[in-house]
Amino acid sequence: MQGKEILKTQEKFYLADTALRYSVLGYNADSVASSLENIVYLELCRRGYTVNVGKTGDGEIDFVAARQNEKVYVQVTQEIKSEKAEKREYDRLLEIRDNYPKYVLSTDAFAGGNYEGIKTMHIADFLLSSEF
């Protein structure tokens, strides 16, 4: 990874109450993915992590979460419907050459397993896990 960047207001923002987004902007199918990312961000903060966005050569890691001597990399996606989407989510994490845990979280019904050392989990399982 080339560096990390603290979340800027112009890049991404997260709400303390995700219902505020729906009350102001209304619901659309595209807002589900950003709401999922918002929920994961809030949970990482609740667990005491400092959360940053990771920049790679050609993309971005959704979350680089650090707490004391721990670090985790997290990609959040609503679904992985195609090889292109799978490549996008996993390749960014595969570019990182360290041994900290890496996760891809989705709402896919059969989300789970391991892809070249990257743990794939259902978002609900991640949120309920006491592993972190």
C-alpha cells in the first residue's frame, strides 16, 4: 500500500444514524451499498479502531482499521455478482504485502470462506463476531 489517508469530508462521510440518509435523500437501490459501508465503519469505531481509507496503486481499500498493535483491512460490497466484481474486491487486498488480516464483507447468501488468505464473511457475521 502506498499510503493511508484520513477520511476527508469531500471523499467519504458516514452518519451516526443511517436513517438520516433515507429521510433526506429517500431510498434507492444504490444507497444500500453505501449504508452497509456506513454500518461497518460505525462498528469498527465502536470497537475502538482508528479507521482510514487505504490508497493502492489503482484503487482504494474501504477501511484500514488500527488499534494498538492490531490492524485489519476491510472491503465492503453488497454482492459479488461477477468475476469483475470479485477481482476488484480481492485484487486490491492482494496488493498489500503484509500479514495483517484482510476481509471482504458482503450480503451474499453463501458468503464465507477464504480466498488466497483473505477471509470472506457475511456482513451480519462480521458485526456479531467477537473476534475483533
